[in-house]
Amino acid sequence: MKGKRILITGAAGFIGSNLVESLVRDNSVIGVDNLSSGREENIAEFLSSKNFTFKKLDVKDIDGLKREMEDVDIVFHLSANADVRKGYGDSGVDFRENVQATYSVLEAMRSKDVKEMVFSSTSAVYGNAEIIPTPELYGPLKPISHYGASKLAAEAFIFSFSSNYGFKSSIFRFANVVGKKGTHGAIADFIEKLRKNRTTLDVLGDGTQKKSYIYVDDCVRGIIELHGREDGLFNLGTRGRTTVAEIAEMTVAKYSPGARINYVGGPGGAGWVGDIKYGGLDITKALRNGWKYEIESNDAVKKAIEDAGASK
């Protein structure tokens, strides 16, 4: 992708800042973020670039967003509430930050005649799928978290806007993305717990939870390489899967060797209400279209653990 004028929502977040890094050399990039969970330090190295402009803005502010949409070729919409557990206590946060925010982005695009969107969705839309690895055409989709439900609703609005207003859209359902600049998820949680208690790591669930983990560089490359291909709906993950017990053991080995791992249980052995215990994505379509991931699930986790240590 070269010579484009690109707007990235959630640009100071985990995946967003890595996407900025991949696109800013050859394109004009406008980064939008309200910094509620994103960090300005994630994009600090790009602020002096002539190809990058940062705007602190909540994407639910349609009028403000419209001003940033002038002459934009493509929008990468990554802003969201990404903390799945947060939605259990605040049942409206996913609607506001994932559904309402997506509508705001789409409406701003429509008003400024911006015709292409790339959207970061999630494997959580599949819920407790009966087929693993799960293909894109699996159904019915029954999310078990407000987060998964909100991403599915956002997908539906993107499809309807595409049909009604001639948008070109690409939707990517991610496995668990890990790597540099990551701020949430099991790895970040385990490291923070070990900083507070070097002798015992309390782990939610029974440790057998097993999912696919994809390194952020592979994820970002997939977004860039696959957008606009086929019907625009792709799973992005790895063939391998990793258990929570394996993540805990790798984290302990790195940060506090000899610490005891204590599995505290959860609903049905999952970590929390809304946590999918077993998941994995069928990535045949992505592979068929020429994308290849470089780092398998266990190695992605190991590298992300190393990244977290290097960033401190």
C-alpha cells in the first residue's frame, strides 16, 4: 500500500500503533485516538514524521471526525473497548465504544464520500463454536460476551452501509493478538500479578483454556495484504493453539522462576463470564489468498512475553 491518504482510528492503541508503523513510510496517515486506553507513547516516534498527523479525538464525535475525513482514501477502524471483562460490569460500554463508535465512523465516511473501510473484528463473534477450527461461514453466530455481540453488530452495520452506499469493506476476525505494545490479555495480566507477588501467580479458570494466539506483526501484515480480497471477510489466526497453563508457565519462567501457579477456577473452568474456553480459527481463506503467518501460537506467546520485558 503506497501513496494513500489513510485514517486510522485507535491509532495509539496496541494494534493501531503497530499498523501506523507499517503504513507511515509510504502513505499519509492520520491517527485518531481519544487516549482512553491508547497511549501517546506508542506513537511518539511518528509524531515528527511529515507523513503522520495525530488528532486526539473521540470517534463518537461525528462532526469532529468529519473534519479529519477530507480526501481520505481508506479508513482502518480499530478503536474499540478491547477489555472483554469490562463489559460484564458496565453493560453499555461495548455498545458505546464498539457499535455507536462504528456507526459514527461510517456516517462520517458517508458524508465525506470515503469509500473503503477495514475493520478489526474478533473471533468472539463465534461464541462457543461447535466446529473448531471455525470457518468464516460458521453459524448461527451466538456471542457469549457483550464484546463479541458488539463486534458482530458493528460488522452488520458495515455490511449494510456497504450495500446502501457503495462502500468497499474488509472485516478481519482476529484470534488473540499478542506482541509489542500489548496492554491487556493474559500475558499483561500475569506479568502485573507477578510484579506484585513474586511467589504465587493466581490464574483465572482451570488452565485448560485453549486458543489461537497471533503475533501482532503477522496480524498487521494480514490486514494490509488481504483487504479488498474475495468477499472481504477473513479469519486471522494461527493453526496452533496455546493453553492458559502454557502461558502461565512461560511467564513464570521469565519473570519469577519457581513461583507457584494457582488456578482459581471460573464458570465451567473458563476465566470469567463471557470467556470462550476453547477456540481456534479456520484460516484457509486467508492462506489461499497469499497471506502467511511467520510465528506459530506458542512462539507468538513466548515472543510477546519477551517483548513485555524489553519494554520495561
